[in-house]
Amino acid sequence: MMVHRLMSWMNSGSYQKLETKVQRLIKDVLQAHDFDIEHLERFSVRRSLQELDMDEDDWIKTDVTIDVPTKTREEAKMYTVPGFHYHPLVEVICAAFVDDNIQKLPKEPTCLLERVIAGLMFFSDATHLANFGTAKAWLLYLYFGNLTKYVRSSPRSGACHLVGFLPSVSSPDCHFLVFIMASLHTHCRRELFHACWEILLDEEFIHVYRHGMVLKLFPRIFTYSADYPEKVLIAAIRDMGSCACPCCLTPKSMFGSLGLLKDMKIYATTKVLQAREFIYRWGNTVDGLKVEHVLGEGSWIHMLNQFVNKLGSLGLDPFCMLVVDFMHKCELGTWKALFMHLIRLLHALLGGSQLVAILNSRFHEVPMFGNGVIQKFANNTSEMKRLAARDFEDILQVFGAVPPNHNSAVQSLLYRFAQWHALAKLQIHSDSTLNFLGQTFKKLSQMLQKFWRDTCAAFETMELPKEKAARQRRLAQHSESNTTSVESSGTRTKKFNLATYKFHAMGDYVNTIKLFGTTDSFTTQMVDTSRIFNLRTELSKYTPAQLAKHERRRCVLRRIAEARDMPPSGSHDYHSPADASPSTSSGQHHRIATTQASPINLYTFLRGNNSDLAVKNFIPKLKDHVLFRLRKLDISHCDHTFTDEEHNMVIIPNNMIYSVQTMQVYYTTYDLRREYDTINPRTHADVMVLLGELMPSHPYWYAQVLGIYHMETWLTNGGQPAKQHLEVLWVRWLVPLQNHRSSMTCTRLPKVAFVDELDLDAFGFLDPSQVIQGTHLIPAFASERGISSLRHGKSLACPRGELDDWEEYYVGIFVDRDMFMQYTHLGVGHPVMLWRITRDCLGLGAPADVMNVVSDDADPKEISDSEDIEELDEEDEEEKDEEDEDDEEDGNNGEDDGDNGEDLEDGDDGDVFDDLSF
């Protein structure tokens, strides 16, 4: 009856309770060892909350006063904006370091206090609290760089400190600013932001910043992560002004020239103070000619930067702390802009709507991968409805549809962009990877300019239906009448804009990573997954004051739990035992359940599938594999066929093997983390296996797992037989195409195909310990589906019941960072690196048929990304011929004068990484 009441309560109310919330209620409350029903006799939620609110209030609520200039020489009017809730920075720092376990260690008798830096990493983000309406909150967070990034990125680690709720001039309390002109409204918004920071950077914080705390703890602002509109507020520059970058003096007109060196800003305090005197003392307008003349060229505004004013003399560079935000600048910025324009290019072609529909269907057919690494794409991906940053990342990792006449150039661009994206998101870097990232950005910037100059100029692209609808909504909101002009109702031309801050910021990643670590250390994606951000849906109906009260209550409950040595509620995820993820902490390579729930009699199995070539020689191949394993033969015997007499030595009791549905493969990633892949023959069946050759043309073979089995077996070889438990995988092999060139120089993904079913090695058995990890195979849609490798109808080789296969597949080397590192010699302990070390130690050169276009001793200028690479695929050959014909018509004699973006200058050895992959 108790379970019935609990489930009824779970499914009642305006919305259903989450399963994890109910599980936590049972675990933390009902099953607690000190739970006593008598304690709830007179329980009242309201009274308990009031008692929490009576506790010492460590949050401060204050009003912010700003000066609003007038057009007269009278003193500026003082306006008060209420509702700034904040937590003093010094108290946050003290609480964080006093609670640290290190401080609880016993002190040495003669220990002197050590000077310690408290690395402050600020994040701010204006967040909408509801899907509908205008309710929003501008939250300011603080992380400490002293903690490892793995702790900081964990949503339940408690590393995210909520510092304050910044007020906005658009709030109902600021009704006096509703009817002012736009330029003055912008001025007030800037004044309010820096006035809040003037309060936060109080005298106590400045004193601690200069002299340190009692523990000789010196706070230093490391980073401030924010989106561009907030960055210009922090830097006190004009939004999208003539020098729109918060970190350099590059003119906006030169943003399209990616890869240039930049000079850091020198804050012009004298000019700003003089401009403010014109505004507040002499009554000039905030956007008047005198003010603009005093500020001079650039994007300076008449705003006194509080970071410079209070901390500049103590060594803070406010422009250096404004780190690049990978999520907003790349996945929701540069890549989203490029993807949208590629969709525009498809619409611009003849039959564009049909091509876009084909693109959507292809995305929908891309298989999922990993534990949520690549999720199932919707059937309308091109419309980009309700896509988050991770969705755009998935699109980049599998995207491949481009206009046919520019297929080669755009495929190279997409490959290089995915390569840059993978390198920029690495969670551990070395000098080699940073140099590789810098060279990749140089190549990518040249390819982007070529794409803008050649491909984009060849098409008249129009705005997408989504963009048109959004523009018309904006016009309707700003229009005083309900009528719409003829110009606004039509579809406008939309060009690819390379001259934006987001493209310009791509050149900052190498230096930022050198200063502050990998991008996952300061991306705002950490805030999006933090504990506070996850409360957004629950607190959508609350005001910032109520949000501050909720946070205060949480802090009181945490202090009570710490005083009683109780684990904080919600510090762990609660799942039922059946839903628990397998542990990756052990050193085992894989895990296959030993259940015997699905027995398979070998001869019954063969009789039921006697017409299927996939099971041809099933038992002899199985016994070959058992002999190979039990005799512990070396790799040279892996293809050896044993005699019938030797086969008879293999005993499988009752000819019975047992099938299981899944297998977990554990592996160590490039950044020394333990991860696992779940192999399932129906949903995620593709795996990669290391070749046993010393000088392979491609380092891996690939297999589709058809079955996962375990059995008891032994050998009768005259001695006392010893029963052994054996695990095997029944697989269908795929091999790299020898007539397809793929490498980081060719900018093409590896391509594989199934071995013909008539080949004796098309199907076989594999030792699970030989599996490296799962792999992501993307159908090569241009090759279409066929029966060239599976000609005899329905087969167990197609677990989903299809009668045909995709003729070819691309290997998704960009599916995640670890997979990318598997194809470079930069991953510590990865096979390609070990193969390269062995080759170098033995003094062996690269094999003649290696899939690298540029070998170790080749001239790096022979091949470049921008040159047309000779493909043996018929489609690529026809495409190349068409491009050559176009070049001849233009009088270029087959040479493209503008296609020199990747060519190296004389003496430039920048392509030292061109032999990184196969």
C-alpha cells in the first residue's frame, strides 16, 4: 500500500515528479537510519522555511545608484535601481577555502604561512527563466581555478558559487528609463553594470587583493567568461564598434582577414574621463560629436571601467581575462553560421528544396554513437529548431552534403573545421598539440577566405525561411502600425559574413590555452550544466529576490549537514541497481555477463540458418578460434586453418554456447580518463581492432559485431583436460578501401566497405580483448545501398532485417576527441603513436602504400589541402574534370590562381603534422 501511495503522489499534481527526485526522497528521507515518523507530527513547510530565513543572512540586498546625464550644465540626476542581491567576494573566498579539506589537515609546528593565489574565474549569463514571456535573471557565478577542472565541470561538486543577481534597466523597477532615447538607455545599462561591479570590488576586496588574507591568500582574477554583449560591457567598449574585439585593436573591417597578429589594448583612462566631463558637466549628449571626438577612433566609450579603475594599478589586465567562450563562439557561432550558409547554398541550387529534404533524410539515417555522444538526428535538421550547442557539434562531426560543383573544396573546408574543432576542445594539451592547433587554424582561415571568395560568390543565396520569419517578427514588434512594407515582406539576399567577431576570435585560442588551460576550464557550458542552472525550470516563477532567498536556504541546510557530519542531500545520483552504469575504475578490458538465459545449440542454430552464407563454416571457424586462443599462439597464426583432427580436440559441452546482448569495452582516453563503450549487435555494433602488422597502410581493421557469446570448453590433447571459460565475438569484417586516399593532408575521412560474403574471411570470430573501442561508421550516401557484398537475400549479417547494405562507409574520426587522437601520433599510449615509435626505433620508413599523402621524407610542398586531390572514385573524378574545364574556359590553363590558400611559402616547414593520420 505504501508503494501505491508513493507512485500516486509521484504522478499527481501539475507536473510529474522526476524518477530521480522520488528515488532521492526514499533514499535520503524514508530510508535514513534516523528517520522517525513522530518528528513529522506537527510539521509545517511554511514554518520550517521561516525558521531557515531567521538564520544569519549572508546575502546583501542593496540599491544601485547611477548618474543619468541631462542636456543641461546642471548636475546629473541620480537614479536608484533597486534589487541588487549579492554575496561579498571576500566571504565567498573565505567560505570556499575554509571548507577545503586541506585546511583541516594538522599544521606543522614550525610551518610558515605560504603565499597562495586564489584563482577567481567569473562567469555571467543573462538567462531566460521561462520558455514563454520575458522573465529573466542575470546571474554572476564564481569558480576557483585552484580546483581541478574535472571537479569544476561536475554539476554536483559544489564548485559553482552563486555571487549575485545583476539588475537590469529593463526591469519593472526602472520605469523611469522606459521613455528615454536609445543611446541614453544604452548608457544607463553600461553605468548600471559597472556600478554593480564597483559595489562588488569594495574596499575589503581591494585590501585583500593587495595584501592578502590571514592565510596569506591572494585573490587574483584569472578569467571572466561571458557572451559577446556582456564582454563589451566588461571591457567598456562600443558594441560592434569600429574596433569590436574586446581583446585587440584589429579594426572590424579586417575581421575577415583571419590569422593576423594583434596588439593588446591600452585603456585610455584620460580620454574616458574627459568624455565624461563633457557629458556630466557641460551637458553634451552621450553620442554627441564632442564626446566622439575626444574618444577618438576605435570603440572606446565614455564609461569608467571599474576593473581598470580599482585593479588596474595592481596588475590586472581586464582585456586578457576576457577568455574566448567555445560554446558561444564556435558551436553556436562560427560553425552555426557556416552550416546555415551551406543550407542556403543548397536552396540556391536547382531543386534546392528537394536537396535539403535529402539532406534531412540522410541526417536522420546517421546512426547513434556511444553513451549520448551522437544522438539520433531529427528528420528536419536543416530547420535547426530548438538545437543546443551539443546538437550543432554533432552536425559538424557527421556533416557532408555540399553543392556538387564545389564538393571537393567544401569537403576539405568541413574536414579542416572539424579538425580545428577537435583540437580546440582537447582536454589536455602539449606543445605539439598547440602547435598543431595553430597550424590548423592558419589553414582553416585560408580555406574560409577561399570559400567566401569563390564558392559563396558563385551563388545568389537568399535568407532561409526561418530567418525571414524571425526578421518579420522583429519588424512587427518595432513597427508602430500593423502594416508591413513591401520590402520587408519579401525574401532578402543573405551573404556569408566572415567579418564577425566570432570568426575573428578563432585566432585567440592558442594563446588563451597557453595562459589559462584547456577550453573546458572556462567555457560557459560549465555554468549551463551546473547545479544552479539546473534549477531554472523549478524557479521560473520566482524573482531574483526569491532566487537569492532559495540560495540562502540551501547554504543554511548545507552548514547544518556539515555540522552533523551528514552527506549533503542531492550530492549523489540515485538509480535503481538495474539502471546503474558499469564501473570504469577497475583495470579490466571488457565485461561480458555470464548469464545463461539465452542458450544456443550449435547444430540447431545451423539447421535454422542453413541457407545463410554468414554461418558457412561456423563451427570450423569457431574451433579454429578456440584452438588459437587456448594454445596461446602468436598473431602469425591468426589466419591459420587447423585440421579436422585438431578440431575434434575441441570439446564444447552439449554443443551449447550462450548469447548475451551487450558488452562493455573499457579503455583509457588520451587525457588519462577511464571510459567505456557499450557494444550491442542491434544498436551499436561497430568496433575497431588494431592490425598486427609493423608497417600497415592503415592502422585498424573494423568489424560489425553480429553476436556476443560465452561458453565452456577444453582441449583433449592426451593430458588432463582443464575446462576454461571463453568469450567470443561473431563478427563481419570491414576493410579500408585501397583506392581511396585519406589523411589529414588529403582532408578526407577513411572509407571502409564490407568484405564480400564469398570471401572465406568475410565472417569470423574475434577475441573481445582485441577490441580497442567502438567506432562510428557513417554511411557514404553517394555510394547508395546495394548487395555487392551480400547477394543472397535475408541474412543474420543484417540484424535489422534489411536485404541490402550501404556499399561504403566513412569512419567518423571526429566523433569525439579521443577517437580523433586515435588517428594521430599525439595520443599518449594510442596505437598510432606506438606504431610510429616502433617504426622510428627500427629505422623503417613509411610503407610505399601508406595512406598518408605526404610521407616523412617527402617534400611538404607537393600536396596541399587546396589542391584538387586525385580520387579514384568516379564521382570525384567527374567533379575534378568539370572544375578543370571551368578553369580552362577562364584562361587559367587548369590552374586556379585563387587556390593557393594552403600552399607553403619557400622555406616554410609548417606541414610537419601532415603525416599525423592515415
